[in-house]
Amino acid sequence: MTALLDVLLAAAVLVAAVATLLAPRAGSGVLLFLVLGLLLVLVWARLGAPDVALAEAAIASGATGALLVSAVTGRRPPAEPDRARRSWAALLPLGAAAAAGALLGGVLVRARRDGAGPGRLGDLAREADGVVSHPVTTVLLDLRALDTLLEIAVLTAAVLAALALHRDGTLAAVALPADTRPVLRGFVHLAVPLVLLLVGWFLVAGSSRPGGAFQAGALLAGAALLLALTGRRDLVPTGRWLPPAVVVGLAGFLALAGGTRLLAGTWLALAPPWGAAAVLALEAVLVVAIGAGLAALVLAARPDRRVAAPTPPADAAPAPDRQAPR
Amino acid sequence: MADLLLLPVLLPLAGAVATAVLPWRRTVGLTVAAAQLGFAVAAVVAVLRDGPLRGSPGGWEPPLGIALRLDGLGAAVGLLAAVVVLAVLGHAVARPAAAGGPSAWPLTLVTVAGLQAVLVSGDLFTTYVALELMTVGAVGLVALGGRRALAPALRYLCVAVLGSFAFLVAVALVHARTGTLTLELAAGALPPGPALGTVLALATVGLGVKAVLAPLHAWLPDAHAAAPTTVSPLLSALVVKGSLVVLVRLWSALGGHAGLAVVLAVLGSGAVLWGGVLALRQDRLKRLVAYSTVAQVGYLVLLLPLALPALDPAAPDGARTGALLAWEGALLLLLAHGLAKAALFLAAGTLVGVAGGDRVADLAGTATRAPMVVLTFGVAGACLAGLPPSLGFTGKWRMLEGAVTSGAWWAVAVLLVGGLLTASATARVLGVALRPDPDPAAARRGVPAGARWPALTLAVLAVGTGVGSAWLVDLLLVGAVPAG
Amino acid sequence: MSAPDTFLVLGAVVTLLGAARLLTTRDHLRQIIALNVAGAGTLLVLVALGSEGTGTADPVLQALALTGIVITVAVTGLALVLVRRVDAAAADADADGDGDGHG
């Protein structure tokens, strides 16, 4: 019975993926991608990976969805009609890819069966005596802290690279037409405090159960975008406070690395009396940086206001992106 | 030991944070670059003395923690990177217009940190994250080149990330079969079979794409043509090498694959010849230099099929000796190409400024107006073509010797024809540059003195290290699998 | 087939479908969507390969998947900024400016 459900779920994912890839319009492709994300949340839950499920909902679907929806709604040139290419020319490579994927899947299934006992590393990690009790957080911020440091560096680098394409390396010149419909503003007034509450919850919860800085950061980005797009730009750093907010996570992580080296003698070694507090403090800074970074990536796709000639060709009124985090 | 492994990663990241928010970019950037050179020299000395450096951050030993390991190859490429970055930043300070604006500083430092993390990582997943860091930094740098650079930057990003996904599936497969992410621990645990073949195929495709192995190289010449002058050397001399180092390490640790070796032999030879021919046919200087990178990556990829017998203890002695020679030669060539190509791109960018146009035909008369820059171009080009006594010659000669010893005559032919093509491309540029100035009276922009020296230093190093390169060979063999 | 096996094959197929679409479409936005589909497939492979069936997945692999998700969203954000710039540059180059967007 469960096997049948698995196969049905897998088939649904496959259909959603193919539909996403072959959607005639980019806009419908984005919507189908969001559906795919929802189905994947079920898959992660089924595989017993609640942390990944939460991250999928908050980041992979939530933040990526916000990015894609924003890109689609603000698009100036209409999408190149892809329909002409959709006949055999487009289906043939996809068919070949599906066949190759099935072959690869076969190899993977066999490798999983005669593997060296899957989860050996996982068992070690569960038994590891970390400073926090949730094993996934232990792996991320203690056992493999260097990975997470480099990952924050990737996010920081991507945001800096995006900001580099704007005047002065900030978003101060980006036009953000405010949507001031009363219903929307009322919603924002209700939603933002709730989202912030949730951010705090995820942050604290991460040390003992699924959740953590990344999910919290994605929610914070959602709140920031809601504010920025409903006329409360003053509450969101877009000008000269943006670069510091973006790099503060990486700076905090580097400070932790340097501090542990100087005080404990080992890079990134966390010890019990202060380790849990250090992890929480680090996560709090990371939340700010991730929130600022993700929000900046969404807003950075918008063009700068032109300086000289005020000739905006169809530049006006991109619809407000109502990507409320759920 | 862990200090020498982690400081070269964390210091540039700290520098990136500082240059992103503070106004003293030059001071911070040059200080970090100088410190990196110090670390790199110390690491080379330590590796030559004690063998591969090891460490594990947080005190968690592998397999649970992340294994850091710096072998001779990593230390050598680290030294190359430190020298090139210092020269590039020196050039950027002397000619700020060549650098792509204030954002170039943090992005350069992030890219350097990514490369260093690739070099010191003995953990497959950390390698994936480090490769992404390097890629994102490099894409950001390319995009600084303005409107024409955006599409190539986007293409590069898409293709490189797709390559990362392939690599990541390979990593997952290694973990499933061996229960570890540490390359050294996985090395002995993966028996020959479809799993090993799939791992190597995925990793080779993924890393080959990131290292611009033809036929997936189309974005590279466009990116170089539009990228700021100081970005091209970083991209061609360093970023491409990072992926190649991972590929070489993975192949030698896991024992290679005969069938894939044939595919790589074809692709590598094709890249050498096709890149060489296309370089000759370019009208624009930076595209010419960029296509020569496509050819050079071909040589480096030939390393894998040529060195295969060295990974097999059962292979006959003659074949093993030849394979080892080819292995050493190709890695010397990797270092030579890094130095020479960085010098070439800096010189080419400067020449474009002097000539007032980026067509090869515009170069007429530049030899009288900027003799040092043309000299730099010539010297670096000679190293690339493999003329004695350069490091390029030492490497190519050893590679040839290896190919002859192991009877790989096809490789001998490819190496000789490829060298001829590179030499012709350089000669063509020099021939135009030496022509009399068509309009001597015209007002010209000069080259600031500080912008000449970094490139010339790199070119001189590319030639000079060819004399007495025995220490380099010793270094490259430290902790390498073929050395046993 | 057990649950991990099913999703393992699914992950491999989805990854390659996304890759094929990325390499064959010329529309930049669709390329980014395809990239994300391929990324989702990759993570599916990663987690399913280390899963022991039902119950809880390997915490190490979950952590790796989290890292992969964050990196992919960072890359997507940068790519979409580039897409907008490329499209705008192309529109400027065409100079007819008849695009009206979908908004």
C-alpha cells in the first residue's frame, strides 16, 4: 500500500517536472515549479528528512519561488515563443535524458544495495557529542562547520556580485513602486509581526529540532520584501546599510573561527560551556545576513532608476510581488 | 599545520568582508595578497619537508569531520595562485581602469578563497562547496565587464552549476558505496565496476565542464573578450585550474578508467587542435588568447589517459615510467600555462589600451610605443608554445618523452602540432606589433610604469622556472598516487 | 522497490531531464527554471542514496542537502539578476522597445 503511494508520488513529481520544463510560457513554468516544490516537500517527509522538507518549503520553493515570480512579473520583453521548438526537436533530448536517467538510476539503486552500510556516517553523527542536541544542526555548525562557513561565503559572494551590477554597489537607486492598497497594508501589518515571531521560533528551535538559521533567514527575507514593496522601504536596508547587513553573517562566522583558534587553539572547535551560546549567537547573525541577502537578490533584479533622460520604456508599474511566506 | 591550511582560505574571506564595506580596498587587498604569498611559500617548504599537510577543523577527525589535505600539487598551484593574484592586483592598482570597479576587490578575494579551499580540501563535499564559491566569484568578476559580458557570465554560471550537480551526484555515489566523504578513505574502498565507472564519468563531465573542456567552451572566448583586463588572468590561469586539480586528484585516487580514458584522449586532442586553429583565426586579440586557453586545457586533460598506466600496479614497467613522465610533464605545463597565460592576458589588455582597439590589425606600431608590453607578450607566448628554456618547454618535453616511452604516438603528434599552432598564433601577433606605426604623430595613451612590471614578472617567471625545475617535480610528486 | 529506490531513480531522471532542457532551451528564464529542476533531482539522489528506508534519513546527508539548497538559491538569485540585465540589454539593442511585460 505504501509502495503504491510512493510510486504515485514519484509519478506526480515526474509529471510536474516535465510540465515545468515544457511549459509553453515561462510564467506557467514558474507556477508549475512551485507545485513541484510542494510535491517535493512530501517526498522529503516520506524519506524521513524533516529538515530538508522545511528548507524546501522555506528556501527551495519559498525563496526561489519569490525570485522566479519576481523575475517573471517584471520581465520586459515577452518571452521568446518557445512553442515552435516544442515538437520533436525539444522532446528528443528530453527522451534521451530520461532514458539515461533511468540507466543512472539503476546504477545508483545497485550502489545503494551493495553499499558499505548506508548511514554509517549518519550513525556516527548521531552519537557525536556536539554542543547542540539536534543532529542536523550539529553536523552543520559543529562537525562540518567549515562547509557552512563556505556556504555563507557563496551566498555573500552571489549577493555582492548582484549588487555590483547596480550604481554604488547598493540598491538605493532601484525603483520600488509601493503598493498601497489598504487590504494589502492591513495584511502586512498582521503578517510581519507573525513572521518575525516565527523567525525567532525557528532560530531557537534549531538547536533541538528541525529548523535553524536558513529557514529563519528565508522567512525574514519574506518579511523584508513585504515591507519594501508596500511602502515601508525605510524599514529595510537597501542603501549604504545593505552591504554591512549582507556580510555580517560571514564576518560573524570568521570571527568565530578566529576566536576559537585564538582561545581554544583549534579552528572552529566548540566546547560545552559556551559552545551552545556561540552557536545561537552565530545563528542570529546568520539570520540577519541570510534575510538581507535573499531579499537583496529579489530586489536586485529590478533596474536602477535612470539618471539623465526620464524615458522609461514600459518601465512603469511592475505588479507588486505578493510572495507572502506561508 | 591546520593554520597553513585554513589561513589562506579564511584570510581572503575576511579581506572580502573588509573590502565590501570599508574604503581602504587597495591596502586591504594588497596586504592579503602579500600574506597569501607568504603562506604559499611556507606551505611549499612544509610540504617538501614533511609530506602532505593534514588537518581537521573543529578537532573532528575524518570520516566524521572534514579532512583537510594539501599535497604537492595543491601547494604548487597555491603558490601559482599567490603569485598571479599579487601581480594582477598590482596591475589593478597601477591601472584602475583595467580592474572593473570597486566590487572587483571583494569578488577577487572570494574567488581566491574558493580556489584555496579547493586546494586544501580532502573532503568531497567541501570540494563541491569550494568549487561553487570559486565559480560564483568568477561569474561576478566576468559580469563586471559591462553589457557584453552579461550573457557569457550567465552562460558560464548555468553550465558551471550544472557541472557541479554532476559532481555532486558522483560524491553521493562515493558516499553510498564507501560510507565516507573523505577522498583518501574512499580511495581503496571503491572496487572496479559500474559504480566506479559512473563516479568517474560524472565527475569528469562535471569538472571538465567547469574547466572549459571542449566542446562546452563556447562561453569562454565571449567572456574573456568582454571581461575586465585583470579578470581574464584570474579566470584562465587559476579558476580553470581549480577544477582540473580536483579531476586529477579524483582520477589518481580512484584508479582511473580505461574506457573513459579513450574518450578523454579524443576530447583532449580535439581541444588542442580545434582551440589552436580557432586561436589562429581570431581577429580580436583577447579572443585569440582565450581560444589558446581552450587548447591548453586540452593538453592538461591528456594527462589523464597518458598517466593511466601509472595508476595500475600491474602495468609493465616501461609503460609506468612513461606514464609517470607524462604526469609530471602535464602538471609542469599546468603551472607554466598559469604563469604565461596570466602574463599574456595582462599584456593583451594593456596592448588593447595602447593600440586603441582590440583587433589584431590595430596592433601595428605598438612595439615602438610599448616595447616592454610587446616583449612580455612574446616571452609569455614562447613559454606557451613550449620553446626552450621556458617551463612550458620543460613540461612539454617531459610529456613528449613520456608519450614516446609508452608508445602513445598519437599524443606525440597532437603535442607537436598543438605547439606549432600556438607558436604561429603568437608569431602572428608579434608580426603585426612589429610593423611600423601607421600614424606616428597621433596622440597616444601611454602605459603607466606600474602596469608593465607585474605582467613582465610573470612572463620572466614562466621562462625562468624552466631552468632547474627539479624542485618543482619533487614538489608535484609529494603525496601523489602515481609516485606510490 | 523500496521508497528510497523509487525516489533514487526519480532523482536521476529529473536531474537529467533538467540538464537536457537547460542545454537545449535558448530562453534564459527557462534555463534557470531547468537548473532548479536539475538541482532538486540532485538533492533527491543525495538524500535517497543515504536513506535507510522509512523513519529518519541520515542527518549528515540532510545537512549536505540543506547546504546544497542554500547554494542553489544563491546561484539562482544571481542568475536571475543577470537574466534581467541580459534581457534589458537585448531590448535596448533592438531599440524598438515594444515589450510590455506580463505584469
